Amino acid sequence: MKKDSVHIKYLITNERDIQWGLTVNSVGFQHIKPGEPYPPQNHPTRYLFSTEKGRVLEEYQLIYITEGRGKFISGNCKAIDVSEGKMFLLFPGEWHSYQPDKAVGWDEYWIGFKGVNIDNRIDKGFFSDQKPIFNVGIQQDIVQLYKLAIDAAKEQKFGFQQMLAGVVNLLLGYAYSYDKQSSFEEMKATKQINKAKVIILDNLYTQITPEEIASKLNMSYSWFRRIFKQYTGFSPSQYIIELRIQKGKELLTNTDMPSQEVAYEIGFENPDYFCTLFKKKTGMTPFKYREFTQGQNLPMQTEKE
């Protein structure tokens, strides 16, 4: 089947688009045949570069290789082999170069963007120019997102920049998520973490300890705690507390059970501790939370005349 390259460049943005937090300036796909020069002659002039000299961009670009292989190098990353199933993020102001292997070529999707949303994610450490490569595998949902972005950029209907911003956010989310999952699968930790979650749910209202959970998994507690927190963002004990608080919210909202009984029901031996912890997590005491969620403390509404 013939693969046609698509280059949509110079997408304009107005002040309102910029206020949205993220704007897209280019999107496309290109099929590079074995032996074909790179970049090809139909590559957008603004983005042409010599693979020997490299280039520097004013925006971020997220590139996805769906077939073939090649190499990538940047100012903060030594030369790396990239192949199908890999994404890489280009950073504004950073020198970089990349190219397909001449013997096999490659297929690449890309989207270029900038804005305070992505800047904030960089500042918070979600993405780093020290680790620009993401191992996501061949994912149909990612390909469909790039195609959706290409179609939206072609049509440029009202609000197309907001739609494209949403696509970029999803692409970044997939890159972050799939890459993390891949690293845990390489450590053979995903199955163990999922098993730990089942054990926690089965024993949520008992006094099971994280150490006991690690023992059931035949893992040392220090290793179990470390990978569990990397995977979930919580230590095992914090994870258990979060689940209990969520169940407490449900009981306070949907039953008339006194808060003391709620505390016992969800595994807290000390109701006062439950009350203190609940207020710390929600900003409200259990009593106030019940009033709020059951609509008992809302202003009276008057009927229209």
C-alpha cells in the first residue's frame, strides 16, 4: 500500500489560543524508503537540517517511529539507536540530529508544539532532556491520535488549536505511561504490583501490614516498598490509607452510619485518628463532609415567581 507523506506547517495561533496553554505549529507523517536522502526534498523548508550538522528548534516536537530504525543524538543525550515503537521528544533550544538507517528507512509521525502546559511538565520533572526516548511499542491508539491531529490541522475548523492541544496532551500521556509500564515489565515488577493490589483489596479492612504483603509476594520489604511507590506514587501504607479514606467518603455520603462506626468499618482501630486523618486529607471533618455531600449545608433555594 502506498504511503503518502503529509506535512502541515505554519499553523497560526491567536492570543486566545496561547491562553489555552498549549499550541501546535506543525504536524505530519513521512515515509522514508531505503536509500532515500534524509530529510527528503519535500520536507518543510523551515525544518530542513543537515543530519551531520544537526539543528535547533524553537518548539518541542514529539516524534513516533512506527517502522524501520535509525539513530538519534542531542546535546544532552549520546547517540542512541531508535527503532519502531520508539518516541522521542525534541526540546526547544537544544541541538539535536536524527536519521533513519539508509538500509531500511523508516516511517515517522511528528507534532510540534509549545506553551506553558508543557513547560510546567518539564519543570515538574515529568519529562527531561536527559531522557528523551520513550519505549511505547506499536500502539494503534497513538497512530490514530497523530492521524486525528493531521485531519484537524488540515480542516482548521473553529477551535482546532484547542483540539490539537488535547491530542498533544494525550500523546504525552501515552508516552509517559507506556514507557513507565515498559520499564516495570523489564523488571518483571508489573505482575507483582498488581498482585499486591489484589492482596490489599482483599485485606483492606484488616490490620494487614506492608511487610506481610511483601512476604506473601516473596519479596524483601525494602524492594517491594521502592517499586510499589515508583509504580503507584504511594508507599504501600499510604496506598492502604488512601483506599480506606475513599471507602470512608462513600459510607459517609451514602449511609447514616456514625463516623465512629465508619472508622471501625474501614479498618481504623482509633476513631479519633480516623477523624484527624480524614480532615487532613479532605479539609473537612467526617461530619462536615457528610453534610456537604448530602446537601444538608447548602443555601436555601427560593422558587421563581
